[in-house]
Amino acid sequence: MAGQLLYLDSRPDEQERGITMKSSAVSLVHVPPPGSSGPGGPPRAGLINLIDSPGHVDFSSEVSTAVRLCDGAILVVDVVEGVQPQTQTVLAQAWREGIKPVLVLNKIDRLITQKKLTPLDAYVHLTRVLERVNAVIGQLFAADVMRQEPTLSDPPASSEAARSAAPASSPTDREAVFDWRTGLDEADDSDLYFSPERGNVVFASAAEGWAFDLGTFARIYAQKLGFSERVLQRTLWGDYYVNLKAQKIMRGALSQAKKPLFVSLILDNVWSAYEAVRARHDQAKLSQIIQSLGLKIAPRDLRSEDPNQLIRAVFSQWLPLPAAVLSMVCSQLPAPDQLSEERVEKLMCAQGRKFDSLPESTRALKKAFLACSDGPEAPVIVFVSKMFPVRRSQLPENRPQPLTPEEMAARRQRAKDRIHTPQADTPLSVAGLQLDDAPTEAPDETTFLAFARVFSGELRPNQTVYVLGPKYDPEEALNRIRNGQAICADGDNVKNSKNHVFKTQIRSLYLLLGRDLEPLDRVPCGNVVGIGGLEDFILKSGTLSSEPACPAFVEVTQSAVPILRVAIEPAKSSDMQKVVQGLHLLNQADANVQVQITDKGEHILVTAGEVHLERCVRDLKETFAGVDISVSEPIVPFRETIVVPPKHDMLNEQFNDDNRVVSNQPNEDVPVFDKLITLSTPDKRCQIKVEAVPLNPEAIGILEKNVDLFRALDQESTESLSENILQDKREVQLQLKTALRDTVNDLSVDRIWCLGPRRCGPNLLLNGFNEHGSIWQKSTTPVCQYDSSILNGFQMATMAGPLCEEPMMGVAFIIHDIQIDAQPEGSTSGLHGPLSGQIVSTVKEGCRRAFQSHPQRLMAAMYSCDIQVQAEALGKLFASLGKRHGKIVHEDMVAGSSTFVVTAHLPVIESFQFSHEILRQTSGLAMPQLVFSHWELIDVDPFWVPSSEEEILHFGDKADSENQARQYMNDVRKKKGLMIDEKIVEFAEKQRTLTKMK
């Protein structure tokens, strides 16, 4: 927290950039200073496992892995920058995991040195920052309460009884008397918000090494003013002032033109000390301050010409940062044995499954979680949130050890013997040391340690445990044990087996101290630990347990979406195997990295952003592969969709003859205006009629927002779904019914057969020929004889559209009819014969042709760009955004300053080197933060040609002006090796030479 040593930033690029890129842990023992107290009594002493996580938006996955292991969080907010998008993301992550946060308002010194605020203005500014942070908490709380509220279609049971006893009335009357009050009026949120008087807020300057809470000054002024410490703790923050005549603390300081106690008793003193050191260099006043506070400053610091050093020397003794922050942690955040039942059930059971549906022996482990016991009978339960790389030479057992006196004496004796008894064939020696005795250095390989927390039991080296993968099912394992079967084979690991459970021994345990490791012989529950020997059993995250009934922990939710892709290949083809192995290690080391192999054999690296990509490429070159690699230009994903035929041309002129558009890709087999596509399999045994319909933005938003719900409906049976999932299902059905009312030709929402791609995407397949098949209710009755082939064809079609083989988005396919002839006599192929594959290909081709019968569009990935910029650099910022096709959403001016907060939407494909350009153009006065926001329609037809007289007059016959959508499409097709319809030479002329004038 001191901001100078950067002890937890052990990577060279972290030191160079000054930002944290990897979560690292350190264990600290805190003993509160004598006489300290807080709002809840004297602060506790204890062992604190502190995990430093990044604040950059590209490394949000590191925050997710750290949050899962913690019981509380320290939220650090810059009081000058205020609430940033990453602040909201971190608070949302902590809220989802159910951990309690405390707040540190950092960089108070900037209000003095940079903003030049008075103490009263600084107090008003701090209250506004605190209100914005609490507003984010309030939004999360309100959304959670509203999600748990019953809908109109699912009223509470108590209201059902009252309604049945009431006289019959019309639907209008029932709606008129419906209780529209929400649960927000009754829900208790008193313990959620940050409030300095409650002791969960610390004011700090980490760079200067000082911090304080209200309890720090309450202890000081309790003796001087004669008020109790408890009263001062409640009144030092807020609209309170001291009435010296009445000797009372009264409310209404601002209305009485009085300074609040926080200003007069705290900020005025801090400002005076800064003014004496920085502004006036007043040694007399500084000596008076040091004497009155009883500080002992070294003469070297007093003689220093650097005011920063003197400020750190004075304030670090007067208001030490570790005491304030760690005391708040010990007094406000819960201990490991105070784990809530709700969080235990969330960890043990997936969101879409009931906790009661787990086996009885699995549910019994809940007591072990809550007890947090390390007794001999307690089951061992450990969660590994990530694997992190370490050089083998950095492990404690491989570090050079100091020689004992006996070893040094023996080495001296051997050197004397070699000197006094030389031999003719003795190798060359220097100072009695033979050169051939020098050990040959082995290559410093990389190994992986597990970043884990012990939730129950005690962990020891050489202890046998089960390694449970994310898809492990304890019920299946228990059934195998009852049948006398082994749940896993000896020697199995993730490299040679597809099993989800393995058995291994803990090789070594390490205490994590930032960049250093110390060996341990035991780790009790509640502690964070590094575990060695699991690199062959865990890919990214996993669960360790001594009981096979233990369920695998729910996977960590990643808030950042990996969206930036590059192709990786070695500079020398002979190093290909090293690159493949390096990519595998990189995939294991980073939770937010994806490694893919295309159909053409290309190795694709998917990262969260530009800074994340730079770090991954550097790790691959220097650590994991160790060879030179070639990195392609970034590949940005797009989405393909269809729209309703436009009524206006490119000049916003209405079509005169009819509501038509030029066919995007003329095809003789498909009529331009025939939306119903009829295709048959090659053997003519099956005929399918399919139609494509564009979905409106409301329906697309519902499908994207409820991906987890649709995944749970696809994987779990209805009986095992939790009440929250069933309630969400009913709400989504109502929302989709409203959104699709005028889209799918009056087909019921219950006729939704499947979603795609990956069975949870933003595209629909509707059954228009019978009443069977629905995503809302799993049925054993198949829709038709070859329903799996139809669904596979739909999944393949939505995964790769016809424009540039990118996934589709916002398209509903309606299958109106399927006719399948009877199987010929004597055929034994069954459901998996040639016809099954032909149906897959036919459905895929039918969906693509139905898609092409509509106006086609591309959808671009968009960043939400939040920028704080000074007024003088605002014009250059707008120019840079306009050049990259950015759109200004809104801009606000920070009250009392010349700083503007600008929010814009920027296409991801145009965002490369945007941060460097903004810094260069604005001379460092603006710093953007890019977070993936949404997909936006590029409302330009990639195949557009002039079709009206006005368009031909304006654009010409060839319309050779730049078509942004076509350019994006051709770039993607070129990178994928697809055919591109473009003219390389448009106006060719015969070359004229100087020798022959022809």
C-alpha cells in the first residue's frame, strides 16, 4: 500500500508500466497498536491473507480469481478520478461472490497539491465521491431485490388465497388493485453502504504513506475536547459542529455557516502540515507541529531538500497507513469461520440447480464449510482459482543454501589436498578449483503452482486428495463406489484422460510472500496457499477434496470478454512444437486467455484487450516458448444479421416504385422475393421448408442477457432447477412473448425449439410444423425422426454465416415443414446412416439461403470508452474519435473544475493504438479506458450498388466510393482465406518504355 516499493509487482513489465497485471498474495500478521479502538470496540489482531489484484480493465479476470478466495475486499478509489468503469466492475464482482467490501479513498494529497482545494471544498468533493460509490452499491442491491420479486404471472401464495376469497372481478379490476410496491421498501440495506462513522472508510495517500479513519482522530480529540470517543466517532463525519458555549456537538454546520467537524478538526490540520512543508518551507512551524504531535523525525529527513521525503517522514509517523488499513480489515471484514450459508450454497451448487437435488452426503459437507475446522476428522476442501508460473530456480528447495561450518571445512581440506598432490593429467585449475568440477547449468524450466484457499480441514505435503474438474458430478462418482468400481484410474491426468476426477498427492506447500516463497509443513483452513505438483491435473481452476462426495466449485465468472484475436506462428518452422507447447502453458497460466486451432491449422490467441495481448505475447516469447514468434494483425470478430427491407435509399430518398432492395447476392436458384426456402437432400428422401426472420433489438437483448438461464435449461432437467431459475424462466417467457409479438408470424414462444450457436446464442429455431419440442420443457418425445440432425445443421449455420464465416446474431429460423420418406426395405442404416448427414448439410444450406434472401448486414463489436480530459484538449479528443468512427454518447463537466468526463462508443476494429494516439494528441491530458460494451449494426449493405436515379447521379455507375461494411467483410474473408470479389487492376494500360516509343 505504500506505493513506493512495488513489492507485489514482481514482473518487469509491471515495474515499467507502473500497473499491476497479475494477482499476487502476501500473508501479514497484524497486531493493533496499544490503545486503539473502533466503532465496534478494540480492533482484533490476526493473520491477513492479502491479495493484490490489477485495476486495469484488461485484467479483470485476475480480480475474479482473487475474489473467489477472499472473505472481504478493499476497494481503492482515486478521489480525483472518482468512480471509473472498473470500480463498478469490481463492486459487481464482489457483490456476485457475496463478499463484504471496505473503502479506501486514496490520493488525498492530490486535492492539496494538484487541485489546490481548500479543506471545505475538499470535504464537499469527498462527500460526492462517496455518494457515487454508494450509488453503485444501491444499483446492485436494487437489481438483486427486483430480480427476486415475483412477477404478475407468479403472485405470492398469500395473495392467491386472498384473491380466491375476494369476489370475482374483471381483469381490469384485478390490475387496478394490484400491489405495485416493490421489495425495496421492506428490504434492509442499512449495512451495505460505505460510511466513515461506521469505520468502513479510510482516507489515505498511499504514495505519501499515510492514512486515517475517524477513530484515529476520535481518540486524539476525546481527551482534548472532553467528548466521549463514541460520540466523536458518530459526529466527525457529517453536518456537525461544536458549540463552544453550550459545550455540545450540534447538527447544521453548513446552515449556520460553520465548518463541519471533519474540516475543522482533521482537514485543517492536514492542510496546515502540507502548507508548512511544501508551500512555505516554514521550518519553525514544522518544528512546532512535530513537537506538538510528539514525533521523532530523523535529522537526515529534516535536512532533506525534497519536500516529498519530509512529508513521508512526518505523516508516516503521525498517521501510519498500515495501522489504519489493517485495523479496518480486522474489525470490519468477516473471518473465515463466518462464511454465510448463502455463499456456501452458491459455491457448492450451480446457479441453475437446486441445492436439495445434490446427494445427501454432498449436502452434509455444508457443515464442514460453515465450521471451518482443521481437526483430524474435518474433510479437506480446497479451491484452486488459477495456476501461476514460477521458475524452478525460484522454488525454496532449489535456491542456493548457505554452507554449514562443517561443509566449509571439508571444502577447504579438499582444495588443500589438490594443491599439495598435483598430478600430470589433472585438468586445468584456478586457485585450487578444477574447472571440470563446475556444475553444468540446467535450463531454468517453468513450473506451475496452484493459487488456492483451504476452506475446510488441514492440508499437508504428501497428502492424497481427489482433484475435481469443473464438470465433476459427485452423484455419478458415488454410484460407481456403491457398485464397487473405481472413480478414477491411477496415472490419469488432464493430458491423457477425459475423466473429470483424478487422484494425486500434494507434493509441496508454499507460503506466498509476493515474489518469494517459503515452504510449509501444514496449512490450516481459512488460509491462502501455493500448492506444487498439480500442473498435470488442473488446467485453469479446480477443487481438491479428501471426499469424493464433494462437488466441484462453481467456475469463476469472468467479467472481461476475450475479444481480440491474433494468429501465432514461429519465426522458424522448426520451432513449431515449442510454440504449441508454449501456447498450452500460456492457456494454463492465464484464466482469460483462449487458444484455438482453426480448420486450416492456424493457432489463434484470444485476449481481452491490447495491453493484455502485449503481455501474453511477451510471456510467450520470453517464458513459455522461448523462441521468436510472428504475430498477425489483430483479428476482430463480427456478427452477421439481417434487417427488414429499407424504405429509403442511401440518400434518404423514398423508393418510388415499390418497397424493394437490390438482391445482395443474386442466385438463380433462389427467387429474390421468395422468403420461404425449399430444399431437398441429394437422395430426395427429405424436403425442408425454412424461413428467416430478423429479430428486433429488444428480443436480442433478452437472449443475450439470459445466456446462463438458457444454458441451465439445456443442461439440467426441470425437476432439478432451482426456484430462482424457474422464476427467471417465467419472466423471460413473458418478455419474449412481448418482444416477438410481431416478428415470428404469431407462433407461440413455446414453439422455440433451440437457440444457437452453442445452444444459448442470440438466434432462434422455431418449430412451425407440429406441437412437440420446446426449450422450456425437456421432453422425451422427439420432434421428428431426425431432430438431432436438424439441430446440428442449425448450430452449424448460426456458427458461420455466409458473409464472412462469422456467427449470426438476431435471426429467427422457422421450419414450416419437413417431409421424410420411409426407409427403403432391406436398409439397416437406421437413424445414423447417410440420410442423417444429408439432413445436417441441407438444413445448414437452407438456413444460409434463407438468410441471404434478406438484406444482410454486419454487426461490429463496440468499446465503451470513458475519458477524463481537460477542457483545452477536448477538441483534439473529438477529432481522434471522429477519425476512428467513434460516437460521443454524452459528456459531463466535473463540478468545480475544468475536467470533462466523455463517454463514447468506439469500434473495436478501430481501437488499435488509440490510447497512444490520445496521449500523444492531448499531451497526456486524457487517458481512455476501453471496455467491451455491445454489438452495433453497421447500417450499410456490404453488396450495395446504386439502384435509383438519385443514387446513380450522386455515386456514379460503379459507386467506387468507400463502403465501410464491404471493407470490413473483405478484410475478414482475406484473413480466413475465403474468396474475395474485388478488382485488383481496374484501369489497365500498356506500359511504355523509354527505348521503344509504342
